[in-house]
Amino acid sequence: MELTYDRKHNIAYIRFRPIAGGSGSSGSSGGSDQVQTLRISEEMNVDIAPDGTVYGIELLNANEQLEQDDAGRLTVRDMVSGRAGITDKIAKQMGPRGWTEPQIAEALKSGQQIPAINKA
């Protein structure tokens, strides 16, 4: 999955997967005529792959649609565990090393290393 933003045209594009045999580039239709674009509103298009799955979502006037009080951070939250950006794999690898979930979340959020005792 990839999120791109074109500042010149103020367009954001969320690409979920490349199209087999396509160019794989971001942007509406991914530069390919292999997708069908559905206009949802004046500010949103959804590209459908030949197999019927969603290829990508294009947000026009993106800066207004994506404007939040989160300083532009993108958070991916696991709805089962409630973890934000922490996969089960990361938790299983870092837990035995003395990392708590809040420490892992802060490290992922800030990109900084958090001191923790390596118990492994």
C-alpha cells in the first residue's frame, strides 16, 4: 500500500496494490487503462481493478480533506488488538527484550530509539 501526495495539483492517492502487468505507478488509473475509475464525488475517485477489487482512491483538493490536528501523521490501527502501528510480530519480538507497548508505539511514532533492557 502506498500513499502519495502531489503538491502541485493537490491530489492524494492511496494505492492498495499494483495491477498485474501494469506500470504500478501512483495516480489515478496508475497510468494504466486497466482500471475503471468511479467518480464518487467532486473530490473523490475510486479506481477498480479488472478483478473487481479496489486498486486505489484519489482525493482531489487533498489538503482540505486530509487536514487534521495530527501534524500530518498517518496512523494504522489494528482493529482487533487496538494497537496503532504495532503488529503482533513487532510485539512478540520486542516484548521479550523488555519493551512495553507504549515504548514500541512511541518509537514507531517518533522514529527515535527508546532505551530498553535487552532480555533476549
